Amino acid sequence: EAGVAQSPRYKIIEKRQSVAFWCNPISGHATLYWYQQILGQGPKLLIQFQNNGVVDDSQLPKDRFSAERLKGVDSTLKIQPAKLEDSAVYLCASSLAGGGNEQFFGPGTRLTVL
Amino acid sequence: GENVEQHPSTLSVQEGDSAVIKCTYSDSASNYFPWYKQELGKRPQLIIDIRSNVGEKKDQRIAVTLNKTAKHFSLHITETQPEDSAVYFCAASDGGYQKVTFGTGTKLQVIP
């Protein structure tokens, strides 16, 4: 079984630039999560999709972050414009259905904003 | 919303000793409590989980206990080995389609 795929693995940008991350979940997983993990901290949920609908985005900074999951499969997370404090690892995870199931994480994208 | 607190933030033990990590949660509706292990530079991976209809669950050297009344749950690792060194995260969810809230993590160091 293929795992959760993410790209790119690393990205370095200047502040005020834009960046986009891509995630392909495990086949058949209805729930997809985007987390932000700052060094030394636990993953912070940014947005959770159930199929192509948003379940929770209460911690997504909507003035600069956006995410979509077209057709209930792949997802993209965008930051526009980026700030220094956005430097972090962005983890995508998927689960069969909902938070009551094991989450499988992708390798993450390490973003550095200069 | 749910708030998960985790202690201690760092823990050093001698190889062969036991390690205990504790978490508390605030939402009485939470009924699913997973534990994830994250090795340096790697992704988090589930090591054990427990649901609220069970008080304790074991898997070889790892066990998790849950006290619903007190709203706390703990991870117990016995006979620790150097490969147990990692950051461990607890989490809580209501098991439905609501979000999973993670604790702040415990960095465990097993000294050979």
C-alpha cells in the first residue's frame, strides 16, 4: 500500500512570496489533514477535510492560507504572502474516516521563509 | 475546543528503566486517544491508541492507561531501549469527524 505523498520536500522562499504544497493521501482515505509543525512543538491542525468538504479550519490563518481538496482526493495548501513565522514543516495526513482512526502522515514539506 | 496538556516535556532514563508520559484533556466528549512517535527528521507514526470503553491497552513493552473521570491518560514504556529515543505525542479526538488535538510532545532520551 502506497503511503501519503507530499511535494516538494523542501522549499525556501523570501517573505511576501507565495508557495504551494501538494498532498496525495492513501487511496480510499476520506479524511485529509494539514498540520503545521514548528520546531520543538506538536503538530497544529490547520485544516481537516472529509472527502472534499471542510470539517475544521478554525486554526487556518485565512488571510494568507488557503487549501482545497478537489474531487475528494489530492489537496493543495497555499500561503500568500508568506511571513517569517510560517517557517515550519507542513505535514499532510490521511485516515479512513474521521479523527477516530489512525492517521498516516506524509514525509512533510520543510518551509524556510527568509 | 479540546485542550491537551502533556508532561514532562523532556525525559531521560537509563536503558532498561521504565518511562511514563502523562496527558490530560479537557473535552469530556473525547473518546479516542492515540499516541504517536516521531523520530528526528521523520514523520509521526502511531504506536498505540485507546478508546474510552477500555481502561488499559498493552502492546509488548508499551501500554496506555485511561482515566475518564480524571480526564487523563498515560503512556508507559517498559525495558526502554536506545531506539525508543524520540519525541512522543499524545492526542485526543471525539472519534467522529471532529479534529484530533495533539499535545506538545515529550522528548524521550534513553541513555545506554
